[in-house]
Amino acid sequence: MAVRVRNKKLFIDFYCYLPDGRKVRCREATGFSENQKNRKVAQSKDKAVTYHLRNGTFRYLEFFPDGAKAQYFRRPERDMLFSNLWDEWLSEKTLRSNTAKGWNSSYRVHIATYFGSFSLSQMNEHEIMVFRKTLEGKGLKASSINDKVMKPL
């Protein structure tokens, strides 16, 4: 648990437990450039994080709602539509432009037409296997299905 500098920006560095029990290292950006005033602000936030970690009251999303590990702490709503989850999930990813373009194309052409109106509670392994069979029925090769459709799914 410390305040560190990377590329002249301040980061808070600490370890915490994910909801599944795994211990992970978190390096969260403060958005502050390095100077004495900003370092004091970052150190006070680091002290608050440390206090809550030691007392077992740490809530990651309260401190870092847009943090690098936020997706691990968010729980999807049971009735959320897959299309809404896709938009939220994709906005949290950092992708190269061509990767994002390819994934969005696969989503638009194949995934959304099949799963777009599914709620998350309806999605299961059986539905994914049926979806895969429909793609094979359309004449797509196994390599295309795996690399272009199943990977982002």
C-alpha cells in the first residue's frame, strides 16, 4: 500500500481480495500529476484504502468506480439483456481499433441476431452450443467461428 509514480502520474498500489477470494494487486490511477499538493491528496486516499482494508470494510467500487479491476466487483443484474451487458463490457475494455471493429462486426452480424434479446438468466452452455451449430450451418469454418465469434462472446 503506497503511492507510486509512473509516467509522472500518481498511482495507488495495494492488494485486495476479489469477490471469488483471489488476492490481486491493484494499481489505480489517481489522475494527478506528481507534485507535493497532489501527493498529499493521493496519500490521504491511500490511508483511507489501507484503513478499510485492515478493518475488512473495503468496497472497491466506492473508492474506484472506474478502476482497472471494477469489472470483477460489479455484479450483473439477473434480468439484464445480453445486448446491454455487451455494451457495458465493451466500454470497459481497452482494445486496439481493429480488434474493436472486428468484435463489433461479429456482434452485429452474428451474436446480436441470436443473443441480443436474451436475458442473462437465459444464457447457458447449451444455448451457446446451439448458437455454434447455427454458425456451422451457415457455412462458417471452425477457425472463423472460434477466432471471430466465440472469442468475443
